[in-house]
Amino acid sequence: MAYCEEIKDYEDHKWYLIDRKPSKCPNCGKKTIAKAVLGYPLEEDWYNDKIFNIGCLPTPFPEQEKFGCNTCDSRFFKDTPKARAYLNGEYDWY
């Protein structure tokens, strides 16, 4: 069974650690989870529900988000040892 653990006390963002793509968003309950794409999007990408546009700047987290919710902007990061070490204060992402 998949899990989705909220990253607590990380500014005002709704960020989650996951082991696979969630079927619905734990924040808003919608099924609008899409693959996250980093980079400058094409015009048609803004209207593509299968893409979650991250933009040009990566997030301040050691792992890049894998999925995002197109309804509430929640972001989902793969649960890795590097991500856990960062959250425990054992690793600097920069």
C-alpha cells in the first residue's frame, strides 16, 4: 500500500513524501495529480492537465518534486534517504 507523509513545519507549503504517485491529493481530495515538469513551459503546457508545471527555478529541497496537484498546488517528493537526512538536519541541499 502506498503512503503519503506530510512534511510538517516547512513554511506554508503543502509538501508530501511519497513512495509512488498518489491517486488523489491528501490536501484537497481531488484526483488532479500530474507529473511535475521543471523548465520553461510551452504555451499549450499551461492547459495540459497531465502536467504539473514547476517553472524554471527548482524548489529548495534536495530532491525535485515528482508530482503535483493542479487544484491546490500540493507537491509530492520521492521519499529517499537524502530527503530524510535533509529533513532531520543532517544534510544541506545547496
